Amino acid sequence: MTAMEASNALAALAGNETAKRALQVAAAGGHTIMLIGNGVATELRALAIEKLGMDPEKVIAWPPCPCGNFGHKHLACRCTYAKIRAHVAKAPAAEMAVETFEPSMEEYRRVGALRHVDQDAVELLDMARQQRYLSVTKMVSIARTIAKLDGAETVRVEHMSEAIQGGLTLAIYMQGAATATA
Ligand SMILES: [Zn+2]
């Protein structure tokens, strides 16, 4: 795969230009790379395996701290300093590491992820994701299904609202499950 093809293969993922570039390098040289971050790191890892044909063992998605929120723009990290140090010390060996970031809505729009989603629905989703971790791509995908069931061509605010309700319920449930096993 040429560098241009590799770059196109990752173009569907919004923002994260530095991480995409690092993945191209890792893929070209067969290097082990650690993607630091939460949901975005997981999405990038899946894309790198699927589109760049990377070895799953050589692409590691690693949360920045045990709760996953350290360094997040909106969400508060609940970890103690000692816990974060222990977490960093446990990080798997890798040749390269790069931070990943939750893309802005503008970056999502630029890659076409918000096509046929009206402005009210985009604003609702942007607000909701600042309260809790919600994957923008997953929420948009579910909202599209709801709109389609409704016979609507455009995702409107009521479709997005229904998708977010389901997303929030899942997030609360998962958080409860994580706390129970911690
Ligand atoms: Zn934390």
C-alpha cells in the first residue's frame, strides 16, 4: 500500500491527523504502536487493522488512566495519582505511542460523518457527549436507523434524542458494571 492509499484508508476517521500519520508509519514498518485514549483510540485501532491490514497485536489502544478520562476536555478523571502511575507502569511495550483526541463536530462534518443530520440534532449530540462519553459515530449511526424507520431523509433532533437516550442508558449501565468489578 502506498502512503497515499494508506492516508485515504484512514480518511473516514475525523481529526487525529498526528495519530493517522503515526499509524501509516507503524503499518509501513511493522512497528508496534500504542494509541493512547478512549473511544477514538479503539475506533482508530479497528480501522488500522481493517484498512491498513495491521497485525492486531501490534496496535494497542490504551486508556490514559484507569477511568479513561485523564486529559479529557469535558469529563473528570476520578483516579488518584498513585493509580495513574501504576496504570502507566503497566502499559504494554510498544515502539511508538501517540495520543488520540475526541474530534470536534467540525472535523466530523469535514469527513462527511454528519451528512443529512440537521443542525439541531448535531448540537444536541455535541451537548450530550460533553456530559458523558458517547461515540459520535455510533450515535449518528443509530439516529440514522431511527430516522429511516420514520421514513425521514434527514436525521432530526427527535431521532438523535432517541439514540442518545439509548446511549446514555448503556453508558450508565457500563459504568455501574465497571465499578462493580473494580
Ligand atoms: Zn482517570
